[in-house]
Amino acid sequence: MNTPPAPLSIWARNVSPSPTLAVDAKAKALQAAGEDVCGFAAGEPDFDTPDHIKEACIAALKGGKTKYAPTPGIEPLRQAIVDRYAAEYGLKATPAQAVVSPGGKFNCYLGVLAVCSPGDEVIVPAPYWVSYPEMVKLAGAVPKYVLADDRTGFRLTPAMVEAAITPRTRMLILNSPSNPTGAVYSRAELEAIVAVALKHNLYILSDEMYEHLVYDQAKPTCVATFSKEVEARTITVAGFSKTYAMTGWRIGTTVAPLPIAKAIGELQSQMSSNVTTFAQYGALAALKEKEKTQAAVQKMLVAFDRRRKFLHAELNKIPGVSCLLAEGAFYLFPNISSFGVKDMDFCTRLLEQERVAAVPGSAFGAEGYLRLSYATSDETIAKGVARLAKFCAGLKK
């Protein structure tokens, strides 16, 4: 008699697959089958990586930069990272406080893992990026959700944070500009929230991945610059994927207090070792060749801003749909609750009937919304929002 295999671990049983990747995969499968799908699901710029970044990587590859590198990243890149923070925000850090990891997602996870133990609670503002809760659970900690919907501009208030804190609370996650809503906190708003976290001796994971993708009068804020006390408790995550159209390169960054940065590096040494060595030289070029990089980023920003305004205007023309104008990232988060249809069903039917791929708000902890990425072509956006309007008209009958 065969002995049945042992059950999967609690980590494998409890982790959820990424809903955004699942929707994108389904849309791509339909496209591969010849279907005309308008994809709004992927959080990925539709621009290519700037040439000077690719060329630096190619030169490094040809130059033999194919061996192991220091786990936290090559020294010139770590120096360039802290130099950037000093130049842009006045944050003084040493290269030893910087860790380069295989993607911002991994940086976030390592940040949680470095300071959270089983049973600790982590405040996760909702709507949240889909991976935050899973990272917390994989660390053995407990995500505690606090919903800030469109009535507060998708931004937490200090009172909301205060009400969520218990003796077990260890960390507060902040994400501005936000994925999935595009909301951007002002410096004053963040300072007020961080004051609450500081009062309760919490760590702060500040995910600033979209810091350079802001519009109108919005400005990025580096939370770690608020005070020396805040800096000592803040883990700042950013990276190259979104700003420089380098999603497939898998290069994220952490800047943290030295003991935490050291712990993150040690964890990474046992999990993945270094980011692909020659890819790091491409990232270095992104930071060092500033004029070329800024020209490429500005070109993307102009396109994203045009698409943001167009999509926002068209969404609000659809009876039953209401949508705030995002100030950052490349997402809009329209409210579709008036149709009385669960957002998961809404998205399933929208893809099946109209071949429009969107991610339901419930995937981000906010039922009754959609996340639409405008990091796609103007043609796709125009065609897709017209199909969405047709679909919504059918629901109103």
C-alpha cells in the first residue's frame, strides 16, 4: 500500500496567486488564440528600456561581468543609489545601507521578513498592492487591513491608523504613489500618519516604487527624511522597473538603517544571492547617465499623462461609473458598485463578452472597483473604454 504524500507546507497552502498576473495571463492566452483583447491588467510600461541602459548591460556582458557579485549589489550601483537619495531628497545614507534585490517585490518581502516575526501584526492600507498581504503571511505575521475608499481619496488618516494599532502591531506599510489607485499623499499627510507610527514604535515599510511617475502638482515624498527618529525605523523600497521600463530586469532597491540593511542582505544571501551581475551595470547607467535617462522618462510621462486624462474623462462619461483622477503611477481605480454586480463577476463577463481585461478591486481589498492600467497604447485605451461603456450600458438595461 502506497503511503500518501505529505501535505504541502502551511506557506504553500496559504499563499494566494497574484490576481493581476492571472488576469494578464488569461488575456494573453486569448490574444495568442487570435482574439482582439484590450488589456488594462498589467502594471508594466509599454515602452522599451532606454537604449543607453541596454547598451551598458550589453557592454558589461561582453566585458565578462558574468560572475557572482556581492549579494547586496555591486559597489558602484549601491553608491549611485545613495547618491540619488542625497541629491533628490537630502537623505544621507552610506552604500552599506543599500541593498539591490531581484525585483522590488523581493525587496518588500525581505523588509517584512527582516523585522517581523510570527504573530506580529502589519497594518496594510487597502486598496493594497496584491502582494503585501501574502508577504506578511509568508513571514508568519498577520496582515491587518484598513480600508480607505474613494471618499477619502484612497488615503488613510492618522485616526484610521491609530484605531488599527494593537500591542502586536510591528509595522505599517505605506505606498505613495499607490498601486492600485494612483493616489499620492502630500508630505503633510504622510508626516501626520508617520507621527502615529512613531508614537507606537512601529517600523515603516515605505514602498516608493512609483516615486517619479507623478502628475499635475503632486510631488514624491521620501518618508525617511522626516526626522532622524523616522529614518531609524523606515525601510525605503524603490527600483527600476516602472520609472525606466525595466520590469523584466528584476532590479529593486532598499535603503534602510544599517542593522536592517545588513539583515536584509544576509537573508538574501541564503535565498537568491545577487541580482544578475551584468544587469546591474544597466541599472548603474540609468542613474549615472542622467540626461539620457531623464529624457526617456519625460517621454513616458507625457504619454502617461495624456492617457490618464483621456481615460479618466471617458470613464466618467459612462453612466454608473465614477472615477477619481489619479495623481501618480499609471492606474485608475473607478467605482462600479452602482451596477450591483460583484467586481469579480463584472471583470469575468467584461473579458468574455467584450474582450477587455481589467482587475477587480476585490483583488486589492476593495470590492466594487476596477483597476485599469493606462500603461498601454492610446488606441487600446480608446477602444477598450468604448467596449467598457457598451458593456455597462447592457448592465443598466
